[in-house]
Amino acid sequence: MTGAPGTADAARGGARVAAGEGAGHGPADPAGEDAPGPADDGPGDEDAPAGGPAADGPARDVVPGAPGTVGTGGSQGVAGAPGDADARHRGVGAVPARVDGPPLTTDDVVWQSSPPGSIYDYIKVASFSIGPDGLVDQWSARAERLFGVAARDAVGKDPIDAFIAPELRPAGRRKMAEILDGREWTGSVPFRVPESALRVPESGPDAPATGGGGGTAPAAAGLEGIAEVYVMPARTPEGERSAVCIVVDVRALRRIETDLAASQAIFGQSPFGFLLFGTDLKVQRANRRFAAVFGGAVDDHRGRTVHDYLPRHEADRMQDAMRRVLETGEAVTDMQIVGPAPGSNERRHWSINLYRVHSGSGRPIGVAGLGNDVTNRHAAAREAAHARRNLALLNEAGARIGNSLDLETTARELLDVSVPGFCDLASVDLYQGLLDGDEAAHIRQSLAEGSAELRRVAFASAVADAPFPDGTGPVDVGSVHRFAFNSPCAEALRTARPRLVAADDDCGPARRLTSGLIQSTLAVPMVAHDTVVGLAQFSRTKGSEPFGERDRALAVELASRAAVCIDNARLYRREHERALILQRSLLPPGDPEAAGLDIACRYLPGNAATEVGGDWFDVIELPGHRTALVVGDVMGRGLRAAVAMGELRSAVRTLALLDLEPAEVLSALDEIARGLGNPQGKEQARRGGPARGRDTDDLAEVYLATCVYAVYDAVTRRVTFANAGHLPPVLVEPGEAALMLDVPPGMPLGVGGEPFEEVEVDLPEGALLALYTDGLVESRDHPLDEGLNAFVGALDDPAQALEDICDHVLNTLDTHHGEDDIALLMARVQGLPAEHVGDWTLPREPQSVGRARELACQRLREWDLEALVDTAELLVSELVTNALRYGEGEIRLRLLLDRTLVCEVWDAGLVQPRRRRARDTDEGGRGLQLVGLLSAAWGSRRTPRGKTVWFELALPDGDSQPMDAAEALMSLF
């Protein structure tokens, strides 16, 4: 086609052939909408044979040898091949399909339609032509639909100005000049529909169905897209250069790629067997899952029928169903088919689903079958029927077994039901390792082998003169024994399956004593929650009816019910132990450290009978050598209380690190506590309390907690309290008697609706502060008031070491009742010395930056911290500069020396700095990034009169050197 001589009309006709416009299944458009011009000089529809393409859909024009055409049409004879009854009925000439050989001559011109489902049904191709002046001179109907511009608005327009974004127009004009110079070009072009464009409705026989198809929907004004363009040079009758453009919307291509990829993934990765049958009901395609079940490779199944897989009766039934689906289009679901699997005589059950498959044009092309092996489901249904028959016998067991969480009691209840109603002798053995709570690896291994130690917990006999030795049976109750590895009982434990033990089989150390009495024994493993907890043995004496399959099923059910109850008792004990471990893991390890405070703490859990409570305490270090002290108590017991305590403790730590005021922390905690027990969470709690409705009332739980939250400032020795229904703190000043502080208690967390008040107290050096939970001062034998007075009286010697004071308090009070957890947190005030504080006020002027550096460097040298001078000087300069640029009012600089060096810059501005990473092109924003890089930590917090920005530096320890400031600065670029 490139550079081929000929008229522009011939070139445009060739473009229409190459583009394949008009793909569809309706009648041909008599207006010739797919032609890229007002008139079509090539062969028209009037040349087609009678009953030709118009009878079956728009024709794909094939004009071999015509000037400007692409291809020879050598493979276009499919629809008109010999023997094609439909083609002969339509009057299409029967021309054999040719792939190789010489090109067709002009005498071989054939007009015929492609079968439905052609690629042009999915990809709509548009075309237009450009005149010698670079303006559009012809515009096809499909171009109208793609670009949303009617021919009357496109013809005569510059396509670069009309459809190309302004920033791309210079390159577009250069490309247009090359094209008009006779250069052929193919590529992708971004386009933009003009704002003045109107939606051009898609109509005609080849308009795509609503919501489907791969065609191009009418464009909307302002829409952007990418078009694949093929530009062919042409000439006008006057010999001037022009061009014909063929355009495809790239989105349609991408949709086809996505659809093909999704189809391959679904078909190839399906866990079910999948077959695709043609209209002749022969297999056209099978997936790997089907081939794995029925053998052979995937391609080996092509051309087979259902008779190659199923017995004749089932194959005929399925074939009739497929024929109905193909004829009517009605799907068949859950069709049950029975037959043997290849290489096995076992009867398998399959659930088959059949549905008709259509091509993109809607033409039925076959039937898809999806099969699932449901043999296990049928077996389960049979087992369920057997279980229902035994239901009457199990009613008594359900009423009598499981009335206690005691292991021995539950085992005896099982034997009371079994003897003599079901058997003559019975015993229950439980794994010693599970009873002791030992689940180490070697214990689990021995349990899996069935040879671990067991303890006999119950035995019953209906035989009056059994030849047993002294004691209650062959193995005394309470004694420990084990089964030989090769014994039937050990095998039953290993496999978790019941075994029928004959009288002469060795299944225990005392079998020789009962071999003359026992006829057979059912050794049934006791399985609960997929865990084997022990073995139940049911024996019948000689002369009794032997055990049958129904007896076996009943024995398994009896043992299972007892096992669940026994395992519940075991799990209850383990839950208590885990809750205790969880609670202890959430508490601070040892005695926490804090700036300006000496801290000691104690925690005593309740006893096993009362479960674990929700008491907790915490010590949280805050910026500026401040410390948060927290003591709380979640109402309730058990694992849920421990988990709720853990959530509240985590929330307290998070809120504390946000540097909120104590009252704000408790208000936020109150919202969190209200959401813990509500199925809809915190939002529902905000909208009106607990969930309403019959279905949600039973699920809602109320989690209430008391908490006291205090923030201590080591510089001012001032503590701020907020209380949520907790017991008051106790303060002991030097030389004074202990007293309970008057802190408004407020409402417990989880109630909501009430604000919390704050109280500030100035503490003298050496003062003692005590926070505690109610378990320390309240029990059944001692009312709360009496316990509080005893606690205050026990703090009679505050000069002792804190550890000794904690021990004295616990020994003095009644702390061994075990009714509740006990938490005690004591702190002695040790304020920051005045010589470890540097505090300066700076005027709001540029000279303050240098003055701040001088003051900081001088003070660090006085503290013998020469190694930190360079870093601190740089960071102080950054913070003071930020305060000058973005803050308000006077600037205050404060240095604090304790376990770390803290620098604070105060101002009256309310806007706090935001952490961000400066981009390479940013001129600013690197100051705080440098602060974060050189400091151990930095941040900001609100103050009553503005804000404070701070950073913290670790003191030099001689082993590590701080990061060089110059290197840190260079690393930002």
C-alpha cells in the first residue's frame, strides 16, 4: 500500500477494506457509513450476488488486486467453502479457501461475510482522510462515534488543533508535515475530545449492545484517550499528496487482553473439573483438574464424549441434559451423577452443572460442564441418618454427662451412663501430660505415638465376682500406666479411631487377669476439639451380645461428649493460666525508671478459684522529663477482662504519647471503653449507648473500668491528676501523716456523658505518692473504709526504701484473700536539680538565634558535654529559627539534663510543626528533617500559652560517637 499510485478514492476504498469497518451481524448499512468519504468509488453492494452479505450481516469487502488494498484475501473463503449449506443458501459463491499459492486475479473477486465472532466484532476501526492542506476532508461514521464529532464539524478542521492537547501540538505538526511529504507512519497518539463535541449516538446494524461488547462507546466532551493510528500516504486526482488514517481505540485492545487473561486464569486454575463441549457434544477443551482425575494429558480428552467417562445409563442421562441445555439455554445445576473413578471400582458421586456458552455475537457454540466430587457429602448424609437412630439412646447421656467442670466427676458420669446399660465394665484413662499442662515437644510426640503416660481416673463394673486383684479394677484409680506401642489401645490413641479388641489381645498390664472374663472391648479415643485427651474402654463379658457397628458409633458419641466436658475443664484451667500470663506480660517488667522519681511496684493476682482480674499499672515517660503514672481496674474477671485491660493499657500509652492533658486522656479512654463491649463498636456507642434490638442485646457487653491518670513534671515537681471512678491517691509529705488527696472521682470509663476534672498538686522533695487498686483495701472480711484507713496507717515510715515500704504494706494489710488482683504503685519525688536546668527568655528578633546558640554551648560546656556542643548548637539554631519564622510572641529556650539532654523551644504560636520529607526540588523543609536525623527523638506539644518544640540527645557513653552534623546535612541532598 505504501506509496502505491492511484486515486485518492481508490486509496480510501483500500483503507476501508484494511480497516474492516462495518463488522456486525445486522443488515448492511445502505448509506455506506463505514466509507471514509461522501462517495464510494470502489465496488459497491450492488455488485454483490443476490442474497449475499446483506442477508447475513455487513460484508467484509475483499477486492484482490485493487489499487491501495492491503492483502490479497487469500484466506477469505471460509464462509463460502464447498459444503457450507448456509453459504449456499445465502447465494455466496463457493470458492475454496487458499492459504498459499499465487495471488487471486481480478476474475476471482468474491463477496462474502465472515462468520459471527470475527475480531472486527470486538474492535471497531474508524477512518478519515487528510487533504493536501492538512485539513480533514473525509470523516467516517465510526470516527464520529470514536471522537464524538460529527462529520460536518470535523471536515475542514485541522486534526492537530481539534484533537491533540496543546502541549503535544508542535510535535504533531511536525509529524503531519512528514506524512504529507509521503511518509507512512504507525503509532499511538493521545487525543482529547473537544469541549464542543456532542455525543454521537451509535446506531445501525453494528451498534454494540448496551453494557457489553468490545466496541467503542460514543465519546463525551473533554474525554481523553489513546488511539492506535496507521497513516497511509495517498494522492488526489490532481497529484497532490494526502493521507488516509485508520484509527483503533487502544482501550478496546486492552479489554480483549484482559478478558483473555481472565478466561485463561479461571479455566486453568479452577479447583473443579471443567469441560467445554462443542455443538456436537464432543469435548473441545478440558482443564488440568479434570485431566488429573480421569487421567491423561489435557489434549488427550479432545473429541471424546461422556460415554468415554461414565457408565452407559449415566452417560445417556447426561447427554440428554446437555442436548436440552444446548437447545433451550436453560442451565442445569447440581445434577447428580454416579460412576467409578478411573482405576477404581469405588462408586463416586459427582455434582454436575451445565450451561450454554455463546460467542461474542450471541451464537451458541457449545455447553460448559463443571463437576465437583461430592462423595464425602453423601457418606456424611448416611452417617447422619445412623446418628439420628441413636439419638434416643444419647438423650440420657446428654442429660447426665457434663454437669461439672471437674475431670473425675465427668469421667464417673460417663461410666454411670455406660454401665450396665451399654457394657459390663468400663474405664477412663486421661493423658498425664495434658492433666499437668505440659505440652512440650517431647510430650506431644509421645501423645501422637499413643504410648504416653495415662492416669486412670474412673472405673466401673457390673460384674460381682470379677477376678480382680485388691483395688478397684485391673488398674487402680489414680495410678499411672502406659500401653505398649504395638497394643490395640496405643493404636487407637495414635489414629484417634476406635478399635475392637478381642479377648486374647494384649491391651494393658492386667489383661491376663480378665482374659477369662471379657469377650471383647471397644477402645475408644476421647477426642475433643481435634485433641485426643484419653481413652475410654467399654467391655462386655462372655455371654453378652458382641459389639456391632451401631454400638461402635454409640460408644464414639458417648466418649466424645465426655471428652468435650473433660476438655472444657482442661481448657478452663489453661485459660486461667494464659490470662495470668497475658496480664503479667502487659505490666511493666520490674521497677520502671522515670526522670525525677524513684518508683517501686507490686502486683498480686487473685487465686485460681476467682479467675484473673483486669488490674493494671503503668509508668510512661513523656517529653520534657515528665512522667505519666497510671493505675486502673477493669471490672470483671477472666480472659476477656485481661484482654480489655490490655486494650485500655495500649490506648493509654498511645494517648499519653500524644501529650494530651490528663482529662483529655480519660475522655478518649471513655470512648474506647464504650466501644469495647458494643457489637457495632465505638461509633454506635457515640450515637446513643448500647445496641438496641432483640438480636443485639444478648451480644452487647458492658466493659467498665476505673482509672487514675497523673502527669508529674520533674522540673516543677508538680503533678496533675484526673480520676475516672478510681480510689483516691495517697500522699505522704516528709514529716507529715499520710492523707488521701481530694481528687474528684468522676464516672468510670465506659459510662460516658460526664467530663473529667483535673487537680494540680505541688510536691515537696522526698514526698511519697501511692496509687493502688481496690483489691489492696477491700475484701469480704474488710469493708472499703476499713481497708483505706489501714492502708493510710501502714504508710507510717516514708523514709524507708520504697521496696521495704511496699513489702510492709502488703504484710500489714490482708492481701492473701485472693478475691481480687492487687496492684500497688509507689513513687518518691526526686526533682531535677536547679543546676541541671537552663532556662532563658529571648526577644523576637533575628539576633536571638545567635544568642540561643551561645547560651546552649556555654551551658553544655559547664555540664562537661563538649561532645554534644556541635550537634546541639545546630539543632537549637534550627528550632529557634523556626520559632522566629512561624511562631508568635517571646521565645523561651530551656535545657534539661538528666539521663538524657532535652532542649525545648517555647513560643505563643498554636501551629505545630509537621513531619515531612523534603523533596529534591524544595528550597526549605530540611530543618526539622535534620533535627530528626541528628536527635534521638523530637516532637512538639501544646501548652496553655502556645506550643513547645523539643529534641532529645543521648548522653555520650564513650563507646559511640554522635553523627557528624556536616555528614547529616549532606545526606539530605
